[in-house]
Amino acid sequence: MQVWSELQTLAFAFFVPATVLGLLERAYPAQPDQPLLRPQLPTDLLYFLGQYFLWRALSLSALSEIQLRLDAWLPSLLRARVAAQPLWLQLCEAVLISDLCTYLGHRLQHHSAFLWRFHAVHHSAEHLDWLAAYREHPLDGLYTQIMVNLPVLLLGLRFEPLIALYTFRGLWAIFIHSNVRISLGPLRVLLGSPELHHWHHARDRFHGNYANLSPLWDLLFGTYRCPPKEPDSVGLCEPFPRGYVKQLVWPFLPRGPVDPR
Ligand SMILES: [Zn+2]
Ligand SMILES: [Zn+2]
């Protein structure tokens, strides 16, 4: 019964975005010449399956372990004061702190040679679509989850609206990778659009657009980049292995393989 329920969740997680975003990718393509069955699709499919069958559960266990240790270590007085605030204020704090931590953490992933070894896996995608969002080294994914959940971990902000926020953030992360170019109109300063994130995947590692949900932090810190067209190409400047297992092992190698392809 448990297996059946897991398979239903998996089918839902695959076919809903494949249908909705797949239709948007056909109607409003950012790269009209990109075929549906583009190169490295099987690799990204393995990332998707790996997330659902293995890495997501391990990441959640690691987060609960971190939470338990912080609960015992951090002073309860601060958490009691945070919890005493009105819910709307706690929600605003959670959104702002979480988005700021994600922005700073992501910027560090691009500037620290050690963190970049893991984050480069995500940037190795040479074609963007909704499935490419899942290309993420598990340790890079855990790092991002820690950044996203920092307000919860440190301040003890735990209430239902956060679940909705995190679900929306996860869905939006898939949308901004899709091969779609749609103007968000005035909302573009509040919500990061695919065009911004496509430029984040441009071959220049320090191009900008590090924010996940809202580009406000990029605007504030001067890393907002929105040229009026799509980047000519996305991916890495350096050679990178193409297979799933090789990519997972790559960050641990002392140097890049002699012939990664
Ligand atoms: Zn990045
Ligand atoms: Zn991305």
C-alpha cells in the first residue's frame, strides 16, 4: 500500500509539470529550436528519480537531526519571544530571512571553490527545461535546504503557512528552469522569472541573479541582470562528465577527470 502511494506521488510529480509546463514550453518557448527529447534528458530523469527514491528522504532526516541538535543548543528565550509575535509577522520574517539566507548561500556557492564543486553539477545542464531543475548534487541540495530552512532551524518558526510557502517555492524553482519565456509584468520585481534564472545559468559563473523566489535581494545587492534576450548558451565553461554517477562522484575527485567525456 505504501509502495502504491509512493508511486502515485511520483506519477503526480512527473506528469503534472510534464503536462502543464510542457504545454507552456510549446506555446511560449524561450529556445524554440530546443527539441522535446533534448540531449541528456535521461541523465536529468535519473536525477528526478534519485530525488524521489533516495535523496529527499535522506535530506529530511539530516534536517531533523540538525533541528534536534539546535533545539538542545540554542536559548529557548529567543524562540519564546519569536513565537509570541503575531502569526503574520512571523510569516513575513520567515519569508524575508529565508529568502535572504538562500540568496547569500547561493552567492557563496558561486564564489567558494569548495561549494562550487558541488553546485557546478546543477550548472552543467546545457539545455534548460522543467526537468533540468532536478539536476542537483544531493549535498548541494542539502546545503540549499539548510539555507531555506534557517529561520525554522534557528528561530523555531513552525506553523502551517510555512508548508504552503515551501511548496510554492519548490514549484516555482521548477517553473523558472522551464524552457518558457513569459513576461510576469509588474510581478517581475517580486517573483523571479524563467528569463532571470536562464541568465543565472549563462556560462559566466558570476553572472548574477542568485535569488530563488524574489529578485528583490538581487536588486538590492546589485546582482540583478535581465538582458532583453535569452543567453546564447547555458552550462559550464570547463569540461564536465555527462553521466549521472560520474557527476555525483566528480566533486569528490581531487581534480577533474583527464577525459570527463
Ligand atoms: Zn547557481
Ligand atoms: Zn538553476
